[in-house]
Amino acid sequence: MIPGVWSKESALLGVHTLSLAARTFLSIYVAALEGHIVKHIVRRDARSFMLMLLRWFAVAIPATFINSAIRFLECKLALAFRSRLVDHAYGLYFNDQTYYRVSNLDGRVENADHCLTDDISAFTSSVAHLYSHITKPLFDCALVTVALAQSTHQMGANVVQGPLLACAVITVTGHILKAVSPHFGQLVSEEANRKGYLRAIHSRVIANAEEIAFYNGQKVELNHLRRAYKSLVFQMNKIFRQRLWYVMLEQFLMKYVWSGTGLVMVSLPILTGARQAGTGHGSSSSSDSVSQRTQYFTTAKNLLVSGGDAVERLMSSYKEIVELAGYTARVAEMLQVFEEVSRGEYQRTAVTNSKGVHTQSCLVQFNSEGQPLIKGRILESKDGSIRLEEVPIVTPNCDIVVSSLSIAVEPGTHLLITGPNGCGKSSLLRILSGLWPIYAGLFHSRSN
């Protein structure tokens, strides 16, 4: 999705990263600014309060623009990733008649249209969102930790106690959530698979509407649609139930346990910090001390809220990473199938008898995985003729129509093939046009 350093995608990623870093610096500056505002309120300094309030409104303009720019760049990045991936997938899909072979000769991708549209869109959107969801919290955690350490040092308290407590609580929370986390990747992948199957049934009804109406088969198709939809609803309800208890535990740990830990972290420097003796009158020194502690509490509280939110997003991103793994598996499987099909490597459920032995195995050989081996060769004809030498006509399901066929058509010769239905007339044309593979024999074909 990112072909090189000097590509459009790389430039968008760089600008997006700078926007995320700028938003983190603005969050820290706003937190410190709010601490100064509260400090001047406690001091009853109206003039300084108004100046700080005006500065706060001035900072709101670039802050809101960066928030909007982050969302804009995330959408642009997802669209750029999708365009790049779609272009690559389309190139594979329309290479060497892959669009025909993937649905008629191979059985691994049943709904290529769904994979090329919805799955790629979900995958690229998840990648772009997950990058923002991880990069921004990492910036927040690093810079907020530095800012809190500086504030704690100014209060004359121990700088190590708060971070150690936070690390301990976060580590325990992470292990608990990882232990009880459902397999969201498998669940989401199965949901996407059932959505694709439902769409495939709708496409089949549209493509065969005339035959369905002619045979009055709407009840059968309706039953297929209802079963597919009920299967999808069952899978979605399963995901909803799994998320219900997981989100409840996640919110309890990250909202209430972490909030209590944050209050302890904020109170420690105030309760254990060195008491600074005032040099002036007692009332003035006491007022300055109260305003200073109030400023620290407000600034530290805002920084802890930002840091806690960042860590919460990092912890919750585990679920999104697992879901992304499901989309990645489907897209990767689709691209792999396209590449293998274009090379003539097919996998399809073979026909077996009651004893599990492949039928017609004397003509078609199978590998250890039960897939037919393509041993026929295609050679370029020197004189422009078309010749088949002991070539069997075999359907994609390994049904043998003609056990061995040898024929030669010279340039300028007109050939008429007649016979009853099912004798292999159209199958021979599929062999000659390269739509079906040649499992044995030689095929001398023209270069075009």
C-alpha cells in the first residue's frame, strides 16, 4: 500500500503523523493554560484571568482545525490505501482470465465481488484508523509523562512514585483484558464471510431471474436467502454478546480503576511534597501556596485525563488489531488465490465415490491434497494450425466428457462439430480458448 518513500501515500502518512504530534503538544499546552486560569481565579486576579481566557480562546482555533485535519487525513489515507490496493487487485483479477477461472475452476473464493469491494474497503479503513488510534496515544503517553514529571518535580515531591503506580495498574489491567478477550479476529472474519455469501445469493437471483420465474422457483430461492440471513444474524448476535461482557469489564478497569489511580497520583505530590515557607506575611504566603497547589492539581488532572485516555485507546486497540487480522486474512487469501489461479494452480472440491476414491482417477491424477494435477502442455504452432494430441476433455469438477481427443485443424479449414447435448461441443471450445486446463496430452495453439 506504500510503494516507496517518495509516494503519495508516504507523504500523506508523514503529514498525518505531524498533525497527531501537533495535537499532543496543543493538549499539553491547553492543560497548562487551564491550570494558570484556575490559579488566577483562586487569587481573584481578574486582569490576568481575562488575559489567560483570551489566550485559551486563541488556542482553540488551531486546536479545532487540527482535530478536523486529523480526521480528514485519516480518510484521505484510507482512500489512498484503498486505491493502491484496488489497482493491484484489479490487475491480478483481469490477468490471464483470472476473473473467469476464480469462479469456475477454483472454489476457494466464492464471492470475489464482495472481497474486491467491501473487504478491501474495511481493511484499508481499519489500517488508517488503527494508525491514528496507536500513534496519537503513544505521543500522548510519552509527552504527558514528561510534563507530569516536570510538574511533580516543581512541587518538590518524588517523581518515581506516580509512574511506578501507573505502570503497575496498567500492566495488571492489560493481562486481565488479554486473558478474557474473545477471538474477535475469527468472529469478524466469519461475519464478513457470511455477508459475502448473502450477497452472492442475491447476485445469483438477479443473474438467473428468468429461469427462476420460468420454473416458479422463488420459494426455493427465498428459503436460501432466509437461511443465509439467519446465519448472518446469528453470527452478529454472537459478536454482540461477546462484546457486552468484554466492554463492561474494560470500562470498569479503564474508567473507574484508572480514575482512582489517577486521583492517587495527583494527590501524592500535594500530600508528600516539600512545604515551602513563605518569605512574606503568613496570609499572602498561604494564598500563594493554595493557588500554586490548585494550579498543579488542575494541570495534573487534565494531563492525567489525556494520558489515561491515551492508554485506554492503546489497550482497546488490541480488539481492533484482532479484527484487522480477520480482514487481513480475507484480503491476503483473495490476492493469493488470484496469483495462484493466474499461474494455473487450482483447488476445488473433487468428486469422490462412497469409498472416498476420486472418480475417473485413471485419467486425472491427484496430489496428496486431493487436487487434480495439470500435466498437459501448450505449445505454439509453427504453421498456424490447431492440433490436439490425446487431450482429455475434463470439466472443473473433474467429470470426464471425452477420455482422449486428437484433432488437427489446418489454416483455412472450416470445421463443423455436431452431436447431442452433453457430448462436449462447448467444452472443446473452452479447451481451445484456454478457459479450461489441459490435464494431459499436447495442445498446439496459435500465438494469439
